[in-house]
Amino acid sequence: PWTEDRGPVRALRSLARYPHRLGAYVDWQHTVGTPDARADPGCPYPGALFAGSQTLPRGVRDLEAGGQAIAFMSVYPLFPSELRHARRHGSESLIDRLLLLGVTDRLDPTRPPCC
């Protein structure tokens, strides 16, 4: 079952497998349903948004190694209403709402849905 100490790690594992399972990729501002959320009825976040970090220092957000640029994305857990909003109105609209609410890439289990 979903618990605050195990649930987020389980969700990250599921999202890490997402491209391999579906033969798809994730990119900036993509939203996806969390595949394992259906198997875990206690999970409050059935979706996720991939976007830039609000908390990583600039020098860490974008690195260069071996002549390759590396940009780190953060995973923002989404409530059902937020996932629906992104699908109807686009990820940029959802990101605007999340920023207005002060949401960052730090998991806050007490935050309310933004829409």
C-alpha cells in the first residue's frame, strides 16, 4: 500500500521503467499516468509531470560532461484533477497553476491540488 516513506520511491521506479515498457520517451513538460498507481488504490498521485527543477542550484541543473549537455528534469506528482487539466489545457497551463500555488519539486504530501 501507499505510504509516505515508500510510495514516492515506488512511483519513481515505475516512472523510470515507463519508456522501456511503452517504447516511448519523456521530455520537458510531458505528463504521464503513473503505471503502478492503478495497482495501489491508496496512491494520491496517479500522474506525474516532467519539468525543470525549482530547487536545484543552477550549476547542477545543467551540466556538461564529455562535450555533452546534460539537463536534469524533476518529477512533480500530480493529483487526478491536475492530470485532467494538463490533458485538456496543456502542460504550460498546469505549470502556471502549480507555480501560483508555490509548488516545487520537493514532495509535499500536505499540498492541495492546484485545480
